Amino acid sequence: MSPQTHSMDFDDTWHPATHPSGAVLPAVLALSDMMPASRKPSGLDFLLAFNVGIEIQGRLMRFSNEARNIPKRFHPPTVVGPMGSAAACARLLSLDPSQCSHALAIAASLAGAPMANAATQCKPLHIGNASRLGLEAALLASRGLEASHLVLDAVAGVAGFNAFYEDYVPQPLDSPHDGHAFLLEEQDMGFKRFPAHLGMHWVADAGASVHKLLVGVGPGKVSPDQVQDILLRVLLSKYINRPFPESEHEARHSFQFNACSALLDGEVSVQSFTPAAMSRPELHALLSRVQLEHPHDNPANFNLIYGEVQVTLVGGDILRGQCDTFYGHWRNPLTNESLRKKFRSNAEVVLPSEKVERLVEVVDKLDRLGDCRDLLSQLQ
């Protein structure tokens, strides 16, 4: 399930940047399914384990300023994802504090993948490995495998988690009895409206704004013949600067492709990444006219960036669109109605509609279920 979660780059995103649910949910589902009927977790236990897995990822990334920017070396879900999966599974297994510590330390030894594999078929495997290896770490710890208790500490002479983030400075956490609040209570997730790298959502919204202006001054359809050149003002990030993407995975990581698709169609959608859409002559005509600028006030930070699309028409007129918070960003989260619409659209590709609707019902009342067998049965 985990690679499918990320195969289309359609999963949730957080800040500091990672894809938190894909590393945790499949592991918690798999472990719950493994447990005997007499020990199935309740809905609340399931939710708590999930929240613990998300919390661990968020805390580890917030202990580093470097992690707050768009990554350059390691893909974040491969760094904190195994830790989140291990923590969630340790909670479901009711491991004692020492075993939990070993589970996280084992997971740290299984963490890390390079950003070089972004925009390839290997990228979804990152999430799959994060989920699987975290589950394995918890199971190994439950069977007595030991590892260093210092992995997550800042100890002179010991290279621990700062191997991934050099400015990593851990901080003690408040206990639940001292008023600890989950990070999920403080910050919403970011949910994508179309399947592409998060950075694409800013330029797509900006491009869609220009599309409306172009349709308003033209015959109702955007033609490359109207356009002299296109300027994108975006953050500086090498792996999402792809002028002429050759695969759907590269297209999902291309400022140019997503901006031009939005200019042509007024939106970016699942269909934008089909072979037919990607091979359109009018799309390639627009791609050949794109230039990028990287303004100093547009940092590589998903909390601060903006996307701007400037189109110069053949007659000399200039049209601009800008977006600093797209619909789906944690500052502007999707409504429950929009989330359900997205879920149904994706789930109905692989599940019959009656199971999809039953899943929606079960998830809505998950915190009130005596055990999670009803949830698991809908996924089979």
C-alpha cells in the first residue's frame, strides 16, 4: 500500500516538509491486521498510534532549521518516516520505554534516501520502505534486538540523527500529564488538489489566474499564437526545474510543465499527466517560451514561497498571476467535502463504490469503534 500512497505524488504534506501519513498509515493497518482477533486495537488505539507516528516525524524535523527548507540531500520521508512508523507500531505493540527507544534507534539505521531519485519510479519506493522498515524495527525491538539509546540525543563524539540534519538540536518533550499538545492540533496538513510535487501548486494556481485573463481577451480558448514569452518567478530548487519533462514523474516535478498546463487548461488535474496531454503540440510550444527567475524574496521554504506567472502577449500586453497560499495549503486547508471528493475519486479506481462509501462511514466514527476490524475488512 505504501508505494501506491506516493506513486502519483498525491499524498499529504506538512511543514517542515515531509509526507507524514504514507509512512505511518500502511504500517499501522498492516500491524492491526496481523494481530489476533482478541487483540485488535480499538479505533481510539489506532488513532493514537497514528498520531504518535505523525508527532515523532514532526518533532524530529522541528529540531532542525535546515529541515524547514526544501531538502537538498535526503528525501525527508526516508529520514523521519521510518521513525514515525516505528513509533506508531511500538505504540500498538505496547512496547516498554526501553523497547521503544531500541525501535527508534533500529529505525534510524534503516533511514535515508537521496534526493537524486526524485522524479523517478523509485521515489514512491521511499515511502514504502519508510513504512515497512519502521514496522520491522518495532517488531525486532519487541523480540529483543538492541541498538544505541543515543541515536536521538546530541552527544559529543557520537553521530546520531544529526547525520541527516547537521543543525539538529533535540529538545525535551512535555509529558502528557504536563499539558503536551499534539502538533496536529497546532498545524493542519497540506492536501494536494492534483498529483504533483507540492511546489507545483503555487505555479498552477498562478497559471490558472492568467488563463482566466487570456480567455477573457481571446476567443475562449488559449492558443500559443497569443503568447510571446512566459516568465516564472519561483523558488530556486534544482530538482523541480525541468524545462522539457520526458515522463509523468518528471512532469510532476516541473515548474514549466505545471504552469503551462494551467495556462492552457485553466487547471492541473490527474488527466494532465496522461501521455495524450503531455504530448500536445500546443503545450510544447508554450514550454519552449518559458524562462525562470528566482527572486531573493522567494525562499525554498513551503511556508514562505510564492509562485508568479507572467505572460507577455504577441501584441506586447503583459498578464500576471500570483499565488502565495493555494487551496489545500495548511493555511487554507481543504474542506471535509473537498477531502471526501478527493478520496472517492482515488478510491473508486480500485474499490467498488459501496466499499468506498462504507470506508467513509467507518472513518467518520473510528474513534467510537471497539476494534478496527470493520475498517480492515473494507480494505480487503
